[in-house]
Amino acid sequence: MLILGNGYAGLAAARVLAREKGLAVTVVSAERCPAYCLHLLPEVACGGKTPADLHLADPGEYEELGVVFKGGARVDRLLARDRKAILSTGEELPFDKALLATGARTSVPGIFAKPMAECANVISLRRMDEAVALRALIERGARNIVIAGAGRIGVLLAEALKDSDVTVTLIDVAPQILATMLDPSVAARLRPELDARSNTRILTGRPVDHVHAEGGSVCEVRLADGTRVPCDVLVVATGVTPNREILDGVPSSPDGVPVNNRMETGAPGIYAAGDVVAFETISGRTEPGQLILNARMQGDVAARNMAGGNAVCPPSFTGNVVKIGPLTGARVGDVDGEDHADFPVGRSFLRVTLSGSSAKGLREVTGLQFVGLAEDLRGLVPAVLKKFDAVELSGWIGETGFGVAPLLAARSTRWA
């Protein structure tokens, strides 16, 4: 059994397969370190955590489980028909069944491609070594940190650096922060927390026109409106794209590798899980991965089926969370669409997305956006997972104004 990737999905699958007698399991990873918590990389970059703090497994766990770990070996090609993987080292690994858990990488716009390839002070933040490199640059005196991309990673990094002796400039072509996560009017409720900080500047709605480098380092970023931003480090946080290019004989799309509810791809014996897949959501849409809970569940299901089982992965949901100061921003489920309703929940704000026929009174909650205190968010997720009726949800919130979480969590409803 071959597992390509050592993130949440790969680790979950390795642990399941290692319990099966008679199976030889190999994990291949481009990184040498143990699996780690990706979304906490900004904490390493700011010095708040060490790399070891992020590890999801002990360094010796694979050896104890009898799993062969090949770290530092990138997979160049996965040949589905020939049942072998070709590594960057030239080694060929035969397999009976394989799990593609290669995650996603930063999607680099053309204007940043040359600086990223040639300048040591231009990085993304998708790998441990990149977080360590950013920390080293700051320790060596970098003070002007420019973050291209005010999405989740960019905002989390700005938040992590709030107490550092640096100036942070967040730049985004979109008119508001967190453009792919929240509606602009919802994200606007979070933005004041960043705007109030003396070391943070937000320049949204402004495309980058030029990246100026001297001596192998970027020193200035110029925007389309003429604004010049001094730069000691440029962090490219412009979204992600699934790592699917290694596939030969496995159907895929720009959004990821399609899988069925057994996590099987279109090629027999090849499974996929985590950020690299495109999966079916609870509302029947196909979405990219990028959620820890989904990756772990998908890796577990894939491994059980690789071992000869018949496990089924329930429809998943999309979601993301950011924390800025005392406020939490969250998106759960499918939030696209114009039909929504807004509610106060305790001291927080909730926007729910609705589907169904208003004429027949059948209005289901298919997604939510939230800004406020974390305790007000607890228990709201079941409203999306189980497609609660919007009228009933509105009544609960209207009657209580707060404390709605226990009511929702206790609701007994069939899995949708």
C-alpha cells in the first residue's frame, strides 16, 4: 500500500492501514518532518511556537507502526496503469493500491512567479520550511512584511505578527478581506480589528502592478494606483491549487481529483483524500477539500477500502475559521446565493444561506457566516449539517437571543 502525502489525510490512512495484518505500508512525503498542523504555520513564523509544537505524530510513530516513511522524496509521476510511482530521486515504487493525499500548494499569479523563483525573501506559507525561513528573515532584521493576499492565510499571518516588531501590509485585488470565505459585508465586521492596529495596513481593491527586486531580493511592491510599499519580505498567499499534476491515468480537474463516496478516483485501485480532492457536499455540490475534519475522515475511509472494506464517506461540508483579536469569523457549508437571513446571536452576528421554495414554506439552511464570540458559534454547525428549517431556526434565535447552541446541538434530526 502506497500513501503519497503526509498531512492529515495521509497520517489518518497510515494509522488505519498499519493495523491491518499482512499489509506493507509506505508513506512518501516531500518533507522530512512528521505530519504537522498546517494552519498554525503563522505561529511558527512569528516565533510563538516551535516546529515540534505543530507535530501531529511523534517522530518515531511510523517506525513503531511498521510503516516505511520516505521523507524528502517528491513524487514526480503516479502511473495508475503500471502500478508504480516515480520519485524525484529516480526510485520506482510499485504498489497494489495507492492513496493520493498530496494536498495543495500556493497558486502563484504570473506577476509573482519570477520573484518567487529568484528571490530568497519571497515565500509562500504552505510548508514548515517556509515558516521557519520567514522567522529567520525577521530575526535577521526584516521589518516590512508585505502579504499579497488577504484571504485566510494572509489574515492569520497578520494576526500572528500583531505583537512583533514589524510592519505588516496586507494587499488584495478584492475590495474586502477574506473575499473567498465571507460576503464583503460580513468580512467588514472583522476588518476593524485589523485596521485598529498601528503596525498593520490593509490595501484592498488594489492590484499589484510591479515587484521591484535588487540584488536577488524584493525591496518594493508597486500597486496599480501608484502606491509604493517598501518590502523586506514578500509573502505570497494568493490561494491554493491541488497537487494533481503527478497523475497519469487518473481523471482530475482544476478543482481537484473527483472521488466517489468510497474515496475512489476514476482509476481502479487509486484513492484520494484531503486538499487534493473535489468532493460532494451535503447540498449536492462539488467543492475542493481544505478542511481538517474532511481530510481525516476521507483518509480513514479511503484506507478502510484499500484494505478490502466497504466504508462510505458521508457528504462533507466546506468551512473555515479565522480568529482576529477577540473575534471569530467562520464560514460553514454553501454560502453562495442571494437568499439569506441575518440574526443576532448573543453578542454576535449570523448570516444563514437558504435554499428551497419560499412559496411552499420549505426553507433549509445550507450555509452560515458568523462574526463574533466563539461561544456564540457553538452548536450552530448542526443547522447546516442537518439542513434545519429556517423558520424553526429563526424562532429559536428570536426567542432566546442567546444560548441557542444547546437547543441546536440537542436537536434529533436524521442525517441529510
